[in-house]
Amino acid sequence: MMNIHDFLDQKHGLCTGRVYMLIALFLFNALIPIGAVMTYLYSMTAALLIIGVIGTVACWAILSTPTKVQ
């Protein structure tokens, strides 16, 4: 069973897990203003805004784990 420390510090494909989490953080951060514009200007659902906020907080929590020092 792989824990989060192993996932973040090992290389998966081209990059390490931390790089993939930073890419996910970028995408979740992009959803926040898109969801805000859809909600407040076009009176649509706030689903993208909520997903962006929850995803951003989850990425912060995962990426805040310290790296292994060898």
C-alpha cells in the first residue's frame, strides 16, 4: 500500500508526484474564477466554484507534507 509520502517523492512517468499535484492545484485554481463568473454574472450553479475551492484546499493539505531527506 502506497502512502502519500511515497507518492509525492517517487517518480511516476515523467515527473514526481509533487509536480502532478502542482498541476492539479493549478487546474483547481483555474476553476475558482470560472465558477465565480458563471455564478455571479450568468446566475448558473456554483458547482465549479465549490469544486475549485475544495480541490485547492485538498491539494494544499497534501502538498504541505514535508519531503523526505536522505
